[in-house]
Amino acid sequence: MTPDIAEDDIPAAGTAALATDARPTTDADTGAGAAATGEARSADRALQGEGRPRRERGPQKKRDKRDVHGWLVLDKPVGMTSTHAVSIAKRLFSAKRAGHAGTLDPLASGCLPIALGEATKTVMFVMDGRKRYEFTVRWGEERDTDDAEGRVVAESADRPTPEAIRAVLPRFTGTIEQVPPRYSAIKIEGERAYDIARDGETVELKARPVEIHTLELIDTPDADHAVFAAECGKGTYVRAIARDMGRLLGCHGHVSALRRTAVGPFAREDMIPLADLQAVCDRAAVGEGSLADAILPVSTALDDIPALAVSRADAARLQRGQAVLVRGRDAPIVHGIVSVTVSGQLLALADMDRGEIVPKRVFNLAGLHGRAGRKQGV
């Protein structure tokens, strides 16, 4: 039961050792879902060849790492940690660098954007984007983790009607004050709140403003459950929404299932399941297609940033870390962060002020990089 979205978390840069802990440092919630299924374990076994006859092997040559640049938008299965998913992606691509833009807890599924190579320089822009979730609330029980994994701390025999639920939704949209779950990645005097809670100590977290753009009731399959769709900004905890709705309705509640459907510019149509990713890799290994079919360009993360095209001469200066002054009638009227391109290729992230372009992050996209979109059927 990790936080839905934790503002102070740092995206994974590079790949850590495989994680089995259900509480990694995280940006996105996620602590929902019934008990984790074997879906992810089955997928992982398939990727690693379990179930096949073992052959005696001599010393294995270490695989050479290569430069791979772009965004892999994985449809993470229930039961797998985000760190493990990044490890699998890094291994399949033999990529030198990889990291994710917002953790999904093992009990959640859906959109996990994985940055490969130079895309890791754009992670912050994805993490700052809006997130969309579909989640199920189980009425009648409040749990200490605010999801299905925790201990029941309050119960009620009452159940809300669909009309009663819809009546309270306006209380949970717009800018609201929200108290994060006790089991969250927020730091208290240098310690994560979930570590303090796990030690049995009392965790007191203050309410803070969060932005919930939309919150809709989309289904009530039975009296015990309600399904919602939400779009929210950074720092919002889906589990806290469920907890607070349950309290307001007088029936208690917790998140029992959660699926993330979008992060920043990445949505359902960009996601690729693990099995499909393995199929792409298998085809590429025999010369049928390319791994580039599975990843999106680095620039996809910068869709909301003003783009500025420069000449080759100015591009050479920017690549060396030198500022460029743009004057004259055709000088762009732009202030702040810009994405700089040359001949249609991403070159740098830069600050633009009074006609001066100051490079902040320069991209080196030599190697394999993502295409404009995945082929139909990939």
C-alpha cells in the first residue's frame, strides 16, 4: 500500500535491484487491489523462460549494453513492482539507462511510463502531468492503509445509494484540502510515513491542497462496491478520496482495485502489455521489425513545452553548452523553458529569456530511438 501520488518522491534513475517490497519510493498510488494475482508472476516466468527444459550451459557472456532512447509505456500487470518492471524492460532492450515516471504499487495495474536512455532527462515533465485513474471503492470497511491490504479499523452496515454518492462528489473536485494516508511516502523529520506506521508509531499528517479535476461515478455493480474515474494533479491520493468519501457518507470505505489509465501525455492507446513487448523483442531478434516499434520518441514527454527550431550553426553552439542570442524581426517571443530542435530532431531543453537561449540539458540521441508511434498490432 504505497502512496497514490507522492509529491516529494524522486523518479527511479537507472535501475535498482529487483524489488519485492510493496512500498517503494513512489509517485503514484497505488495501493489498491484485491490480493495480488499470479498474472505478473506468470508473465515474468514467460519472459525468463520458466517451464522450459533446462539445458546445461557454460559460462555466460555478459550482454553488451547499448544506447536506447525513448519512452516505453508499459501496461503493468497486478502483482509486479514498478522497479521489477523497469528491470525487465532494461534487460529486454539491453539498455544502458532506464527509470520510471511514477511508481505503481504491485496491487495496481496500468500505465507505467518507462524512460530509456536520454528520455530520463524528461522524466520530471511527465511526473508533473495529470494522472487518470479508474478505481473501485469497497464500502463498509475503513482500513489503516486505505486499501485492501490493510487492517480493518472501522466498520459499518450502512451502504450508500448511487444518488447519495453523486451528491458528495462536488466536495471532492477542484482544489481541496486532503490528509494523505498514514501509509504514504511523505517524509516526517526525514523518515517516510509508511516506515513510521509500520513500526507501530502514530503518524500525524497535515492536510494539504491538491487538485482533482474530475471525479465521476461510473458504475455500482452491487451495494458493497462503486467504481469511479478520476483525473487529478500531482500530490493527490486516490486512497484518501475513498477514505474521506466513506467517512462523509457515514459508511466507511477503502480502495479495493486501481488502474491507472494515463500519465501526462501517455494514455491507453500508448500502453503495451508485457507479452506484446516480448513478442516485439522476439521478432526483432530474427530481423522481423525493430525494437523501435515498441517505444515512443523522447520528445513525446515535451508535448506541452514550446518548441523552438534553430539553425545548424546555432545548434552546434548549443551542443557545446554555449548560449545563443536570437535577434531581429523573426526572433521568437518566448519566455521560460523551451524544447530546441534542429532539422526536426530534439536537441536540448533550454531557458529562453530576452532572445537568449541558454541550454540546460543537451540530448545525444545516437543509437536506437523511438518512432512516432507503435505499429498497429504491436
